Amino acid sequence: MAWKQVSVKHGKKLFEGFQRGAEVALSLSIGSPKTITVNDVSANVLDCQEDDRGELAIITTDLAEAPADAEALEGESDDQPDEGRDTD
């Protein structure tokens, strides 16, 4: 699963980050929030840890279907070639 760029709101502050599933990686300046809004979807924070290099906050949320993943599922391929396919 690839990382997707997302907008994260905490209070009145807006952060740019990356999301993969229920994980969101963004600036440490967000602190340790209890709730965040990811692409206009509210989420509870289950865990917040600093990454190994001390550059990012890695936040685990309770999002069942992560907003960044939802758009990827809409156009999912069936991995079948179009050439030679019977469309009738």
C-alpha cells in the first residue's frame, strides 16, 4: 500500500502529511493530539510516536476505511488485459 498525501487538521492548525491505511506521518509540531481530521474525516488518535530519525510524528488512527485509500479502491483493476477480452 502506497503513501498518499493528505491534509490534517488539529485545532485551528493545518498540516500536510502522508497516510497509509490508518497511519499518518506528519510534522512533530502537531504534538500529541487526541483527535485529528484527515481530509475532512474526523479520527481518534490511538497512538502517536516519533519516527526513528526524530523528524516525524507517526499517528495511528481509528479510521476503518482510510480516506486516502478510498479513492484508490474505486478504480481498482481486475488485472485482465483488454486485448482479446470478450465484452459481449
